[in-house]
Amino acid sequence: MRTVLVTGPGGAGRTTLAAATALAGARRGARALLLTTESSAPEAVLGTPLGADAPTPIAPGLHALRIDPGDRFRQEFLAFQERAGAALDLLGASPLDEDELTELPGCEDFALLHALRAEHASDDWDMVVVDMPSAAETIRLLALPAQVRRYLRRLLPPERQAARALRPVLAQLAGVPMPAQKLYDAAERWESELAAVQRAIDDPGTSVRLVTDAGPVAAANLRTIRAGLALHGRRTDGVVVNRLLPTGSADPFLAALSGSQQSALKALREEFPDLPVHEVAHLGRDPQGVDELDELIDGPAAQIGTEGPDDGPRPDPWTVEDRLATDGILVWRVPLPGAERKGLGLVRRGDEIVVSVGRFRRIRTLPSALRRCTVSGAGLRDGSLEIRFTPDPDLWPKSD
């Protein structure tokens, strides 16, 4: 199955291009689904009202589903309230009714991840295209499952459940109640759901597609975005440059604007020589309906949505190089295309390492061999951060 996560700077037309990508897949015979949390924009682009209960047929092979974060929040809160009913009764709390529940900030993220997991696990689609939030929000959203799982493991380590038979005795000895089993049961449910979301994100057929306009700072903006995606191991499969004006206009204003766009397009190709850069023409209007979306996927943009999934599982891009025999060090290589030295940060905390790229940050547990080493330096070379580790004599196994 192919999953394409479409994102980019705000205002670049990512919703329109997400719809066009899904349509391109359907036109080539795939069973395609467009997922979106937006309300009015996708309906205007597709020319069809969308339901939140079931996918709406749009064209042969193409369906679209609008995710309702509020409905998802109400379902989850009511289910939690029912499970915690006994505890709430003891506290004298009054349960909340469905009609007085309003979603909290952040609910949209969890609703989108839940829908992505559910559709990825189904056999209904050959291709799922997700209309993601703006690029910075998308990077944080895709990092969320791993971050929450890390918090759960720190706060409620699974190995502590093995001692649950001793809790009554421990409670008497300590004089305080031990954590209830329900707390661990809830953590286990969350871990299972987050692990399923993580599998969908890490799947070899899942990639991120960047949508941008041809502005003067497009290349610089996408450079930072790609570095943030790479930090979290997300694969970028291409760049779509939207709303390009025709060249050779007799109008001086349009000719100058088109020239500026062509300069930006050249800069994008130079910035991303390893990625396909698709050109999408400006229609002179905002596309509305399937027929006008078809115009977007003709011509130079005809390959949108045609890339297939990778073969086999995708290896961890963070690789360890053994240079003990030659240099006495181990090197942990982190691919960070687009990263710049001035925006990099590196901190070791016990058995973890914290890598920052601009405003994006990732925490990774060190491989077992590197835990017995000290960090002796780091450098950015050819789009990769190389972290050098020197064996700690007090921890490194000694040969006879």
C-alpha cells in the first residue's frame, strides 16, 4: 500500500495538490482515499460535500474522508468516563454529557493519526493520500507517537507490572496505596495504539511530499523542513512546485513574475538534486471539481502519485561505523540533508542523545556499544551529522 503525506508551507496549496495526487492514483487504477481534517477547502476543491462517517465517492476509484476531531474526542472521552465510572463515583464527580463536550487543543492531531492507522490497516485502499497540516506541524505530528511512547515507558515502565501480585504487601509496608492495575492497563492500550500508528508512519510505502510555491525563499524554507523530517527518519519522495505561470508572456509584469518563478524553480532543483521536482501550472483560478483537478495532473505534473512503495523494510538511517581498528572510535552517522551547522545542537543525557536541528529536536537511546563510550566530537559532512564516540576504559570490555 502507498501512503503519501502531503505538506508544505502555509498557503502553498497543499490541500489542492493532495486531492490531485489522490486523483492521479485513481486515474491509474488504484483504489485511492484522500484523508483530510479540513472542512470547507477540500469540498470546494473536490466539488462534493464530504461526510465524516464513511468515505465519500468522488470519482471512479477515488474516495475522500473528512476527519471530525470533535466527534473523535467525544467518543474517546465518553469511553474513558465509562471505564473510570467507579472512581468518579467515589470522588462524587458528576459525569459530563456528550452534548457539553468540546474538543481540546491537540485533538485534531490524535484524530488524524488514528484515522491514518485505521485506513492503513484496512484492505480497502491501494493508496492513501493525507492532507497534512503545515510542514512544521507535520514534523511534530509524525514525531508524536514515538515521544508519547517514550513518556509512557518512563512514567509507567512495563516491567513494574510483574510486581503487581506484591502490591497489597508493598502498600501495607509503605503505608500508601500502590498504582492501580487499571492505570497500567490504560498505558498498555495507549502503547498498542501508538505502536500501530508508528508502524503506519514507518512503513516502507509511506513518504512525505512537499508542496511549495515558486517564491524567492522557497528553497531555504524547504531546506529546513527536509532537515526536520530527516531528523525523525521520514522519507521525502518529491517536491511539487505549484501555481507556475507560463513563460514568454508579452506582458512585462507577467514576464517578470514568471522569470522570478523560474529562478526559484532552478534554485529548488539545485537544492534537491536527488528528488523529483514536479511542476504544476497556474490555471488562472482556484481548481474546483474533478475536471479542473485533471488539468493539474496533465503535462509536466503527470507523474504525481505514480511512485511505488519501497521494496522490503526500510533500515534505520542512523548507522554506526566501526573505526576502532584505524582511529580508535565509533561513528554514529545521522543523515540530515539540508541541515546547517549554526542550527545544530547535540547533548548526551545518560544513555540517550538529544539532537536538535533548528526548532526540531529528537531524543534517541544509544545503541548498546555506544553506551560504553564517551562523546568525543561531532561534525556535519556531506549532509550527515557524524557523532564520534571513544570507548570508556572503565566500561569497555578488555581483551586478554
